[in-house]
Amino acid sequence: MQDIGLHFHTLLDAEGAVRNDYEVRALPTTYIIGHDGKFIGRIVGERDWQDGAAEKLIQHLLDGDSSQSL
């Protein structure tokens, strides 16, 4: 990360404890966490997060609309 100039926190999970806790089965995996810090959903695989449909889905999830599915 230092070699390419990234400046954000990252988790090194050498023992796999976090991978097991969060049930990571593939990369990338995206977790959506609500305003209250609670888990809303998990999306496995690559997604175009700049797509309007993705933005709308996330907004519905954050607004508490559970009728949308991941």
C-alpha cells in the first residue's frame, strides 16, 4: 500500500478470523452497514457502484426499505 501511495486503513487477517466472522467466500465482497452501525446486507462479486440502480438500492436500504433484495 505504501508503494503505490494508498492512505486508508486496511485489515490484515492472517489467521482468517474476520473472514470467518463475516463469511467472506469471494473477493470482492461489499458489506452495507446502516446508519445505526448494523449490518444491512452483503453483495458478493464485482459491481458498478456508479450505476444509478446501485445508488438507488443503497439509498432504499439506508432508508429502511427492506423490500429491495441484494
